[in-house]
Amino acid sequence: MRNYELELRNSRPKEQEFLENHNANSQMSSIDFLQPRTVSTGLGWNINLADRLRQAVLEKVQTNEIQIISHVEDKFIERLREKQAMVENINKKNMELEIQVEELAMKADTWQQRAKYNKNMINTLKYNLQ
């Protein structure tokens, strides 16, 4: 059984072993994780992983925000166009109704003039009969 454990331990990646051995003893918080840490690549380069991570997260957040704002703008423009179309339809209907009111007013005036004419005709005929 010992050989199996040793073989299993040797076959695991070093990162997994590191996490298993140090996870319980580690007091590192997520804030500590985001603090700048310089790591040597062995090639003489120093890379600030936390800054790169922060930058990547910031870029992702900004990209998401831009997408959200763009989507909201698109929806707003779509609703605005719908409302403009509604206003145009209302204005068109209003124009049609105003024309109809003018036509009805002219007809009413014509009927009133005809009624006056008929009333005068009746009065003239009554006067002639007497």
C-alpha cells in the first residue's frame, strides 16, 4: 500500500500537491492574492501577476459594461422609434379627424342655410295665403 501511495503522490502534478500541503496552513486571503507579487520566469524577466490579473479583470469588466450599455442604447433607440411611429400615427389620425370635422361643419352650415331658406319660404307662403 505504501508503494501505491508513493506512486500516486509522484503522479500528481506539483501544483496539486502544493495546494494540498499548504491549503490548510495558508492564511492568504483573496485580498492578499490580488496584491502585487513579482515572479521570476527564470529568463531574467519579472512579471507582476497581480497587475496582469487585475488588468485582465478590468478589461473584461469594461468590455461587459460596454456591451451592456450598447444593448441598453439599442433597446432605448428601438423604443424611441416605436414611440415616434406612434406619435406620427396619432398626428396623422388627428389630421384626418380635423379634416372630417371641417367637412361636417360645412355640411352642418349647409343644412342650417337650407333650413333658414325653407323657413323663409314657409313664412312667405303663409303670408301669400292670407
